Amino acid sequence: MWHAGRPCRSVTRCHAAVAAACWMIAIVGLAAAADAPEVRLERTSGDPIDGRLESLDGSEATVATDGGLVTTPLGEVRRIVRRRPAEDVPVGVELSGAGGLTLTGDALVWEGATAILSRGTARISLPLERIGRAVFLPVPEGKGAWTAAIPAAPAADLIAVSRGEGFELVECAIVGVGPDTVTVMLDGEPIAVNRGRVLGLVWLRPPASPGGVRVVIDGGMVPANDVVCRDGEVVIDGDVHVPGELVAMIDLAAGRTVSLADLRPERVASEPYFGGLVAIDGMREFFAPRVVTVGAAGAGDAPPQRSLLMRPRTVATWRVPPGSRRFRATLVRGVPASSSAAVLVKVAGDSIPLHEQRVDAAGGAALDLDVTGIRQFEITVDFAGADMGCSVRFDAAEFEK
């Protein structure tokens, strides 16, 4: 029960301001300085740098290598990728927020302005304003539909509670999340709800723009405008503190890139192996370039990414985003590894050939092309022999400024 003698009311607006929570918890300090993580620093030009990330600030990144310290201006850094694989951590709560924020951990506690998400012995500290939703796991059978019942524009905070064989959403003001209870204000009174009955929480939040940098954390991602790394800790926008051991990738190029999957081709021409297929309803779209969702390339548990899939024979032309300097992508056949099917990929800029290669069972290949000053970018996916060939994906295909 919510409260002795008080019936549970569906979507009942609270009429009182946020009050003090009924429990107190000392904010857990983050771990002391840890060893600098082993990383690979990818640059806009030149070979990557492997070593220990000593520091990262608003102007440069410093990596300790066997040959000494190497400092790279921030404008020349694309990504900093942790070399150690992620470790599995029990997941008891999933957080999401504006700009694509996603975080997972085994427990969440909050009072005042700061929330603490635990990950084993590690702690992530972040302002509550960054969190829009918390889903507690595992979700009891038959009660997972509560997220679909959230209004498109909630009028207040919401708490989802287990009730009978279903659930109930109640408007309130969420004022505290403790290890054993969630405290809300309802009709001017604080009510402590047993944590075991709470399916999830939704905070009323204004829309916010994503940051230009993506910080990929094991089990999620935090958008950022500013990232500092020192003494084994990563600080995002001055108020999100993450132990460096949990950070899988700092993608500094995210704000300087435009995904090919997000651009509409200016021209497309398709000639399939059986030419008459394009005359059949729906088949022309099947053979045209199309966007698919795949697991992200790179380290860590990065969220799925949009990729471009093309089939032979297709020629597509895009307008290059102004200021672009490089085009990068990874070519992956869209067939099982055991297949011998192959495809020929040609790339041209302003009708000048830039690259040509056969993509076959030997594996995919990475493209890294100079597109400085190029206005039109053309990709041709052609048959590599007398057979039907196969599709090819352009993963992580981006123009970089």
C-alpha cells in the first residue's frame, strides 16, 4: 500500500512543492586517484597513439607511451578508446535523459541535487537534472508496458508502481530515492513507497540539446560539451563524475562529423542483376541505398548506429557537407562469413576516382579519404564477377570537418 488508509490514485496531480526527503544518505566520495587507463588515441591524421591517458582538458590530450609523453592538440583528436574490454556488472536500474544519455548500474540513490549510480564498487555522480527516466530491473512479468503508458507530455513527475497483476502511474513530485524507499510528495504530504513496488520513475524535464562530444560508458553514453580527465577520473561538463575505468570511449569527433546515413542522396541509379526487378512495386526501394541499424563499431557497449546498405549495381551521389576534410567508413559484406559472394566498391569525388576495391570473404576494409574541397561524393557498388554478388554496409560512414 502507498500509505495507511490512503487509496492509490491514478494520475493525481500533486499540489505541494518539493519537501525534504524522509531519509538521509551521505554522498559517497568517488574513488581516489586510480591508475591512468590504457587507451588508443585516434588522430585526424597520422597513426594512432597507444599508451596511458595522463590527462585531457579543453586544449590537449596527453598520453604516456614507452617513448615518453605525447601531447596532441584537442582539435586533432578524433577518439580516445579504452583498450581493456568491458566487464559485466549486474544491472538493477537503467537511466535515460536528454541528448541520448543512457546509464546502467546496480543501484541508484538520490537526495538534493546529486544522484549516485553505483557500478559494483565504482560510483557515478551526476546532477538529477540530467536524468529523465529510471527503470528498475528486472521488470516483473506483465508489467513492462508501463513505459508505453507514459503521456507524450507529462504534466508532473510520475511514479510507476506495481498493483495487482498490472501497474499504476501516479502524478507526484519525486523528492528522494533511497536504497529501500522512494519518497514522493502527494497532496502536500511526503509518502515513502517501498522500493520493491516501484517499477520506475519519470521526471518532468524541459528539452535539452545534445552535446557535441559522446562519452561512451560501459552500458551507456553521456553527451558532453566539455570533458576533463585527470587522476583516473573523467569529469563531464563540470558536474558529472565518472571513474576512468568505466569509460570505454571519448568521441571528440562526434560534434565535427556528419553521418552519411543522415544525408539524402542527390541522385541514385540502380540496375540489379535481373534488371526487370525494378519494375515491380516496392523492388526499386529495395535496391536503392537504405539505412539499417547495426551494433556500433569501436570499444565498449556503445549504442546501435545507423549504417548505409547498398546493393549492386547502384550509383549514389551526395553533396559533401561544407568544410569536410575526411570521409571515413568501414565496409562490411551483408552476407555470412562463409559466403564467397563479393562486390566491387568505387568512390569518386567531383568525378575524380578516389578509391576502388573488391570486398569479399577476406573481410571488410576501412576507408579514410581526403575530401577537402570536394563538392560531390559518388559511391558505386558494382558486381565483382558474373554472379549476383551481395550487399555491402558502410558502417560508421562519416564526413569529418
